[in-house]
Amino acid sequence: MTDPNFDLHAQLEADTVPLVDWPLARLLLMNDRRFPWIILVPRVSGASEIFDLPASARTVLWREVDAAASKLKAETRALKINIGALGNIVRQLHIHVVARNEGDGAWPGPVWGSGTRIPYEAGRLKALTTQFAAMLGSAPS
């Protein structure tokens, strides 16, 4: 199902930290301390839209998005989970899963295009990466 020649887009690589690989998607932590934010990137070369994936892969993708979203909500106790696949700047297919709470830096608007990304301090990034990788460790079945 995944492509051995898969390459992560340079912008995603620059803005995120890898967490885990599930059967279809690589899960990444957005390095922005304003919002707990996971990105799922299907490891399928050339995909820019969800409909570019075979039907069986779309089913797996949504199962993985659902699992990531529910685990993120439980871990962060967020009021709301936002899910989006924009791709206007980075065309490689990727799904954002963002934990939101009233009063966060973009509330009630979208996080996309809201302010400037604020990276985590190195120690906090390492701890959060470990925490989130453990939380997401097992792929959905």
C-alpha cells in the first residue's frame, strides 16, 4: 500500500518532527507550541488529493485519521478537534489534526494562516515527541 520511494515534502520536513509510521500514513508533530497538532502524510508518491488514493487506501486513511484525532483529543482534553486537508501551499497529500480550545491563539478561527508558528523549546519538543509517539504507538486495526 505504501510507496518505497516516498519522500516527505521539504516544507513538512522543516516544520514537523516524525512520530510514528502507521500502515498508510507517517504521523508528524507540527513544531508549533500554540496548538497540539498532528499531520498524517500517506506514504504514496504523487498523491495530492484524497481521491488520488485507491479506494482501499482512502478507507485506511480515514481509519488512521479517526484514530489520531480520538487519541489527540483524549491526550489533550481539547474542546474541539479540527481536521483538514488543504494543500494550497504544500501539494503533497497531508491531513491536519489540530487540538483546539477556547482562547487559543486562533480561536474561534482556523489555525491555518493565523499568526506565526512558534517552535517548541528543544527539551519540550523532545518530551512531547516521546509522549505523542507513545500515545500513537499502535496503529488502528
